[in-house]
Amino acid sequence: MARRLSAASLQRRLGEALLGQSGHDERRDYLGMSGIGDCSRELYFRYTEGQEADGRLHWYSWMGYTIEAAIIDLTERTKRDIEVVAGFDERFRGHVDLALSQRDLVEIKSVTWSKFSRITLAQQAEPRHQAQVQMYLRHGGWERCLVIYTPRDVDYKEYYEVVARLSVPLPFFVVEVRPDTALADSLDAKARAILAAIDQGQPPQCDCGWCD
């Protein structure tokens, strides 16, 4: 008779499987457009030394990709793995979630409940996501991006207060983002500067106020 799997063994197997399938990249050979809104110094070290991966990062990555795939299923469209590459340097790249057409792009973001609540009040994309999308629009040629926000968790007491601000009684919020030439120009300049710093082996100055 086969030995029955213990609860502890199943728990361990689940954890090991998630670590191997989370989609979190500890190191990339390119500067990701998805993080261009982060600190230049942090992006430099993320490129040259990689990003230390703990269980939290693997969990967030797995949850994000799981929710992304589920939302794409809700749109009744097939995910298209489209890579966007900057014309000035192929090391500056990104991967879009979904292209509805040659004109329209979709980016999917799963966030905490508190952040979801703030976004529905602000009625606009988070600055970090705005930066990411501007790079996709600039280098991918789309005319607009629809950013879909949904919470990873739900606060029971605040649920109806928040969804009352939405057009449907479910926690989805969609923000339309159009090209911003000035912002895209500044982000391109930032990417060029980081890549130049990588080539020179000299970390750039911190621009977030926390690294130093």
C-alpha cells in the first residue's frame, strides 16, 4: 500500500512548486520597462546583481500572474506574448499583458485593497504603472492603454463603500492612459542614463531619496 501523504509533506510540496513556477526572475539580462519608474540606482543594481528573491516576492509574482491569466480569460481573448524593445537599445525591453488591437493595449494590475481604494478615488493610474505604460505606448506603437486594477484581497467592511464608486458592483477599475510625450521623453532619457552607467560600471545617483 502506498504511503499516504502527510499534511506537512503536501505543504512543503506546494511551497517548492510555487518557488519553481512563480514567474519571478531573480536576474534579467535587460532593463525592464515595467520598473522604469523605480529608483535609477536600484535599477542599476537590479540589472548588474539581480534581485534578491524571498518567499514574499515569489508569492506576489505568482498571485499577479494567476490573477492576470484569470482576467484575460474574462476578456475572452487569448494572451499574446508581445515583447516591446526600445529602438535606441535592445537592452531596454518589456512584455505587455494583452493587445486588444493594433491601437489598444491592456495592462493588468493586482494590488492591495488599500491601494485599490486609493486608485478609485484618484481616478488615475499609479505613477509607477503610468511610467511602465508610457514606455509600452512609445516603443510599441499603441494609441492608448486600458489599465485594469483589481484587489488581491477585499476588506469586508469597506467593500460596498468602494464599489459604490464604480460602474459595476465588483472590484474592477479600468483607467485609460494616453501617450504623454514629455513623460515618455524623460523616461527614455532615464533608461539611456542607466544603461550608460551600466556600461561604465558606475552606479547612478539615487533619485528616490531612500537609497542613500
